[in-house]
Amino acid sequence: MTLSSKQAALTGKISLITGGAHGIGRATALLFAREGAAVAIADVNQDGKAVAQEIIRQGGRAIFEHIDVTQAADCQRAVERTLQEFGAIHVLFNNAGIIRRASVLDLTEEDWDRSVAVNVKSIFLMSRQVIPSMIKAGGGSIINTASAWGLAAGARAAAYCASKGAVVLLTKAMAIDHGHQHIRANCICPGDTDTGMLREEAQQLGEQEDRFLADSAGRPLGRIGTPEEIAQAALYLASDASSFVTGTALVVDGGGLAGYA
């Protein structure tokens, strides 16, 4: 049973989602809108405009802002526009992310820097802009997309594992710093999910896509996840259903980490 089966979980809430053009971000933007939230989508990909338009056609409220989440001025602009359009920000979903599949020997310095900037620095930049408005609003929920590989590392993904591990501890630090301001900070640690980024991994590794996806399904539930399933986790963390949850890393991976200590 989903939260929406009883009542709209985010009625009256304003949400800002980075990386909302595709995959988990898109699924979350659509779900948040169905659950009553106004949605600001911030993405470097112009396809985010179509997501906002889809929400509007369905009777929701949405805007799109084209930004590079690694640039402080862009993050400031996205937050300022959201506040101008909607008046507040109650939920920040720091979802933008990239992956570069390589060991430290094969990884370029440029790819290392870009991975850390998109996956970690963006959370710092966006949160720094949003937290003051959340304080004025009396609190809020910050959700960061980490990864199961932020808790247990994988092969040929040094920068990704390092950056997602940083997301987990950054989230915990934010929870400690801002809990007294009624701001909750949590992260989601998805396992392999059916997104364009997962297919991009196959290309980076030079593997056949079908075989790569089949191998990725090797977990207790016997399949990869869907963006909509991860979006449900984001909805839980955004809503009052998780009002006593902060500083946690919520694993949503079909049991992939179940055998780890």
C-alpha cells in the first residue's frame, strides 16, 4: 500500500529536485506532484522542461530551471526562482549524479573531479542555499541520493564509491547540525535500478547491455529496481510518515547488501 492510497502525503509542500529530467528524479517529480507537492525541477538536461510540462498538464504545479549543479551561481538561481514562484521550499531532493566505471589506475583526474563535484559538491551547494529558507519555514526534509556502493564498494568504480560514501556521511553530519532547526536529512542508497545511467555503465565497461542487466539482477529479489520504487522511498522521507527519521541511509536494493555485515 502506498502513501497515496489513503491521502495526498505532500499537500501544500514545495519540493526542489535536482536531476529531475530522467530516471529516479523524473519518477520522483511525477510522484511528488501526484501527492500534492509543487515541484521545481533543476537539471542540466533540457528534458526536465518536458517533465514539468507533464506535471502541469495533469493539473499540478511545476517549473524547470536549467542548471549545472556544480556551479554555486546556478544553484542559487534555482533556489531563488523556486522561492519566487512558490514562496518556500519544504523538500530538497539532491538526486543529480553521474558514474564513471574505472579503477584508480584507469580513472582520469578530470573524471574524478567531475564525479566528486556532481555527486557530493552539488549537495553542499544546494543545501547551503535551501537550508535558510527551511529554517524560516519552520523545518523541512533534505533527501540525498547515495548508493548501495556508498556502503559496500564495487569493482571498477573508485570515484563513484568514494563520492557516494561521502554522501552518506555528509547526510549524517547535516542531520546532526540541523536537527534542532527541525530539518531532517536522510539519504537513499539504491541498488541497480533500471535507468539510463545503468545502461551507460554497460557501455563504459564494454559489456553487452542485456548480459550486464542480467548480472545486475543477481540479488535475493532476482531483479533490478525501477525508478518508481526508489521514488516511493523518497516520498516516505519527504512526508510526515518519516517525521522521526533523520541521519539514516535507507537501502532500497532488492536485498543486494543483505549478505554484508
